[in-house]
Amino acid sequence: MPDPAFALVTGSAATADADTLIIGLRTGEDGPILAGEAADVAEAFGTDDGGLLGLLTLAGASGKADEVVRLPTRGAVTAPLLVAVGLGAAPDQGEFTVAAVAEQVRRASGAASRALAGTASAVSTLSRIDLAGATEGGLLGAYAFTGYKSAGNGKGPLGRLDLLAPEDDGSGNDAGNDDVNRATLVRALAVGGAVRTARDLINTPPNDLFPASFADRAASIGAAAGLAVEVLDERELADGGYGGVLGVGGGSSRPPRLVRLRWAGGDSPRAKVALVGKGVTFDTGGISIKPAANMDHMTSDMSGAAAVIATVALAAELRLAVEVTATVPMVENMPSGTAYRPGDVLNMYGGKTVEVLNTDAEGRLILADAIVRAGEDSPDYLVETSTLTGAQIVALGTRTAGIMGSDDLRDRVARQARLSGEGGWPMPLPEELRGDLDSRLADLANVTNHRWGGMLAAGIFLREFVPAGLSWAHVDIAGPSFNTGAPWGYTSKGGTGVPVRTLAALLIDIAENG
């Protein structure tokens, strides 16, 4: 499905040439409140019958988040239809206030974009509150995965979204700077495009996205972005001693791959970053097979891989001054006569041995190999992301990632997660859980013998493979990466693209500050 077209425009929203005019509302004590620079729109509606807010209130508007209310303009403004979208209450003042406002705008712009599917053009005043948020939300809200629908998806997406450029408010914050606004639009479209790329990969069904085809698509994305690309097949993995990847992938007729994509960071990279993402293209649980209910959701078990592939390509598109290498193991975890078994001992890449107690704890095994390989590049930072544990959902729900690792980078990633609007929460790695991973046969076991602190134990397992002294972070996205419910805001059903925006924000921060 084609992306909508975006343009920065100036002038009055009331006289903008579009099919639909989008304005924002906030909740107030006595009813909805206009949000952003929409005074010219309110003035155009006059004061009869309570004016614009009176009409919207009669139509049921309250300003709550995700609410979309349509109002025929009857000539009051140029656009024949006005859409008022709710942002919710003004956020509390604090360190993350600006980010909270941006996320409200992102969500509102996404809700409006979804509601306007099939509309040829719209102009938005939300961009005068936060241009990047309005752009990303509009692009992501228009996303739909329709490649497997014989009749398409009914209405096409919103065709064109004109964003009213922020105006100079006298505060010296560059709000009225045309060059700054254009740069903001370009970056926001690039970030939103990367999220859409990750969503496309996640939503592709596993009969078409398996290790070899996933590797081909990653290589194509990398080549298009000008990245250095390396793909190891099953023979090269065996020659290299990638026991975790080969063990997990051994049960499938479709053999594993390991993909490496590298952006060199331009002329003067500030730092070297390793990204690692879990690429289980389908997870049955293997011999420790999962229940049949909702097993179709396991098509999303490569969301971490999709995120890091999209992110390293984004780093190249934005020409960030940071060297980024993505190391992505790709497997299909299937039960068969050649599948690995509970009780097996795997010889991991780098020399450690792992006793397998549960073949459904497969992600950490392939990630261990990839982390060791990524560490051989001597990066300054290593960030890994994966749909690793159901315990993440139990602990933090379906929208908040759990972030573990060395204290410095863990907290930095968590901060960027909040600033980006994706959200995430720093979690500990309690030392007392390490003993529960002891094995009677090998250096360690892949799971503990109990269910307590499963998300944390998985992080501790991964830590065993991180080079000593390296700042590292693990982002568990089991819940946030895949939306099994109804669409909301800019989030569609299926793959969400989390944590692309967090990783992008982190790389931008590192490129600017080291």
C-alpha cells in the first residue's frame, strides 16, 4: 500500500485547500479545549450556538485520547469536513513533558490518519504543537498490511497530509525556522519509514518469511541503504562453531542464517555500536512444544531482528556519525527427528557450553552466539532486543519493554525509550538468580528450575556472553512488539515496530554526544 504524501505548508488552517481539516482537543474541567494554533479555525466558526467548541460538544467531543469526532464545516472554513481528535489532558510538568506532549500528538495524528482512510487530502494543525509527532503519527496511522488480501483493504490510506509549519512564538526555539522544520520533517519521515519496514517484516507470514528468505530481504534492505552485508549459511555457521544457532535451527527443514549489516558511520564516527536482534521466524517451542492457542502470534518472534535491520538502515539514511553493526541470527524452531532435545548440551560460539532444559527458551541460545560474535568487533556499546520472555508481559504488560544490562547503558536506553514515546522500564539483574542457572553438565543451563523472575533470569543468561567491561543493554519486547488487540493511536494490529524509535533515539544521542 503506498505511503501518504507529506508536505509542510504555511498560512491559515481556515483557508487551507484540503478535503479535511484536523484539529486537536484536550480534556478540560468544563468540556473540551482547543489544542495548538487553531484560533483562526475557531474564529471562522463564529460564536453562534457556542461556536466551534459548542458544536463539537454537541457532537460528543470530550478531548480524550484517541477520540475522533467529525463535523461538516458548511462553508465556515475551506475544507468541507473538520475532524477533531483528542489528545487527553495536559501532561504533568517535568523532565519528560515535551516527550509526553509529542507522544500525545503522535497518537492523535495516528488516530486521525486511521479514521481518514480513503480521504484524498487533509491539513493538520497538530503539527503546530509538535511537527515530528504529527508526522510520525500520520505516517504510522496510515499503515496497513494488505499484501495477502485479494481485494486489498477496502479504502486506501489517506492520500496527502499537509502539515502546518510551526510558527515563531518569540521564544527563540526555532519554531519558525524553515530549515529546521524541513529537517524535522525529513527525519520524522525516515524514522516512521523504518518503523513501517519493521512492521512489514513482522507481518509477513512464516511460510514466506523463513531464515533464508528473511536473510535475502535483510540483505536487500542493507544493499539499498548502502550497508556492508554478510550472510552466513548453515555450512558457514557449522564451520564457525555457532552451536546455539545450529542447535535451535536443526529441527527445521529450512536451515538457519546469520546476517550482519554494517553502517560505517561516515567520515568521523563518534562511537561504535553493536545491535543484536532475535530472528526466530516461527517458534513452535520445539520439542517443548507450545499450546496451540495463539501459536499464530509466534510469527512475531523475529520482531527484534526486524527492528535492528530497520534501524541500521535508518542510521545510514540519516548518515549518523556512529558506526553501527547489526548481527542477526535467523532460525525456525520446529519439532522433528533432527530437533534439539531437553537434556542436550550445546557448544556455543566462543566456547561456553549450555545444557538445554527447555527448547522453548530458544531465543537466548541464538542470541548468545550473536552477542559473542558482535563483541569481537570491540564495540563501545552493545544493545540487543528480542521477544524473549512471557515473563516480560506478566511483569510490565503489553506496552512497556523491560530493559536490563549494565547500569549506565540500561538507564540511557530507558531514558531514550521514554523520550521517543515508545516507553520502557529499567529492570535489575539480581545476583542471587545466577546460581539458579547452574548446570550439572555444562557451564550453565538455559533456564532456571522455577518460574520466578523469568525475565530477569533470561537477562542474566545473556550477560554470561557479553565481553567483560562492555556497556550493554537487553530490551525485552515480548509484549510491545506485537499488538494482538484492536488498533489504537498510530499502532495497527500486528507488528508494531517497537523498539525502532528507541534505538534510533539512542543512536542519534550517541552520534551527538558519544
